[in-house]
Amino acid sequence: MNSIERVKAALHFTQPDKVPIFKVGLPTDIFPTVMLPSKKWHPGHTTQERGLFPHPADDILYKIRVRRWKKPKWAKKEKKYRGLKWLNYPREEIDEWGCIWNRSGDNATMGHPGRSTLNNWDDLDNYLNNYTPDPFDKSHYSLMIKLSKLLGRKRYRLFTAGYVGPSQTASMMRGFSRYLIDHRKNSDKLQKLLEYLTDWYIDTMDGWIKFGGKPHGFLLVDDLGEQTGPFFGPKLFEKFYEPVYGKLIKAAHDRGCELHMHCCGKIDKLLPLFIKWGMDAFEFDSPRMTGYTDLKPFRGKIMFWGCINIQSIYTKGTPEECEREVWHMMRNLGTKNGGFGAYFYPQTHHIQAPRENQKAFLRGLKKYGTYSNIPKSWWEYQATEDWGNYNVPKLPSTE
């Protein structure tokens, strides 16, 4: 199989030859792209943005001059902000949706959501007029489309729909606690915002296509849970988010694409809804956060991309454990007919994953990732029901 056929077979449980790989850099079956900030976007020039720096998600965009910030006067006056020195200081950043991010200045991560910016629902229309990125601004897409044509011709092209997803965007605007309360106290206003965001995300799908991208799938990035459970009960979630995710899933399918979703948090209670709505795949950085036992009912019903658990085994386990964990992910997240893909967490320096463990991930895929090499008895073997975060059972017997 070629990469496109392999990913499609894994998504639809039609017997891929190997586990598909989702990785930045080689080897990979996926060519992922991201929306870039508009070339026209230069924050910090208005009174309400004084002291705020641009939030590009990844500083590399400025370091390699893919994007340049036209600094306002207050930033030009400070010697410590000359050139790209401002990247080294603690600061508040603002993204294209007007959301605030806190950065530590050590360039270690993309930062964390900061103070809320949409504090009064009466300001909603004015806020959206000021802080809605133009989904048909070609500069969001053109560079990544060029790269996809050059490097992604023979791979499954996965284009991001927007930046972070509609739930996260709304929560950053409102502030997380206020956002949760809005589901009860300001439901009509929240639904209006979510509807607006949903339509914008669909427009970004069309933006990719309009400017020459040829996606096989779209990717949403939306975290919906904490360590022990989702932010919402299933009944409330269905009421508010079927019009969001159901519409986005249909939009992707209407454009001949699958919809994949990155999601952190323990969200097994929400999966029946996503399966009903037609979601094609989920990507988990830490599959054991939701848990193999709680994900078991959904094997064969939806594809899971999984990284070796970044909260435990990938970062603190041995290379041998990482290697074995590849099989356990195949067995617990997929089936003998497909349904599992290997996802490599891209910012390994953020989580301090040892280089030896990253290599072990690839070795594990070479050993266990070809379906024809897996003994049939292995698919029936259940190692344990107790999947502690650090417990990596031995492999089944080959006898």
C-alpha cells in the first residue's frame, strides 16, 4: 500500500498492511499542515493592545522569518525588545481571535491561556468584528499548500481547520470558569458564538481548497476533558455541541474528506456521541488518560491515533517498555483490520522525551507494525485489566 491507501484502510477498517505513521518528518504517512497567521496581522498598535505581543503558536515562525512583526512604538522604544529579543522575556501575547496567552520567556512551550477578553456578552458583535481572522486570506494557506504539493504528493494530506477548535476558542475568550457557567446562565449567547465559530471553521476548509490545497482530511484541535473525565456530561454536551461537531463532520465529508480530532482529557463518555455524529478519528497524546479498559467498547468503531503515553511511559519509561507499548496500543486501540495509527508527539523538547524512547517507538513499529507478522492468537490475548500508567505488560507468547 502507499501512504494514502494505508491511512484510508486504517480509518475504515479495511486491512492496512502496516500501522500508519503520523509524524513531523520522516518516516510518515501523513503530511500535516497548519494555518499560519495572516501576513497582515500586526498586533499591539491599538490602545487596548498596548503591551501585547503576537501569539503565533510557535516562535519558529518569527525566528526563520516566515512571519515578521511590525512593532508598535512602545516596543521599538525598549532596547530589550530589539530584533527578536522580545521572544526571551515573559510577556502577554494576543492571537488573531483576540485571546490572551501567557508566555514565560524561555521559549519552552506555546504558553497558556491568560486573562479573558470577552468579558461582557453585550460586546460580542463588536468583538467578533474586531477579532475574526479572514478565512479567505490567502496568506493563511499559501506556504503550506506549496509544501504539500512538494512534499505531500504521495502522502495523506491533513490540513488543520482553524487553529485551536471552537470549544477552546470560546473558552479562551470568556475565561474557562465563566465559559462553563455560560452553558447554564447564558446558553443562547454561547450558542450564538459557537454557531459563528463553527461556520468560520467550515470557511477555513473552503479556504484550503480555494487556494489549491487538496486535502484528504481535516484536523480539529479541541481539548474536552481533564484527567478524570470530560468537562461536560453527555446530555449537556449533545445539546450544545451536536450543532458544532456534527456540522463540522458533515462539512468535511461533503468535501470528500475525513475529520480527525486531537483531544486531551478522559473523554470516553463523549465518544458514543462523536461516533453517532460520524467522527472518523481521534488523536490522543496520552491514551492511558482515558484508559485502555474504558476505550475498549469503541475498538472497531472509530480510529485512534495514539502516542506512547506522554505523561508516563514515553517520558519516564525505558526504551524496552516503549517498544512493547507499541503492540499494546495496537491491541487496545485498534483491531486486526486496522483502526490504529502511531502518532509521534512533535514537541519532544517540551515534554523531555528521551531520544532513546523516540527511537524505540520506531523500532516497535518495525517489529509489530506489520499486520501480517502478528500471530493471530495475539489478537485474542488480554494481558491485563489493570493498565496503570507505568504498567507495560510482557508480550503474548509466540508458541
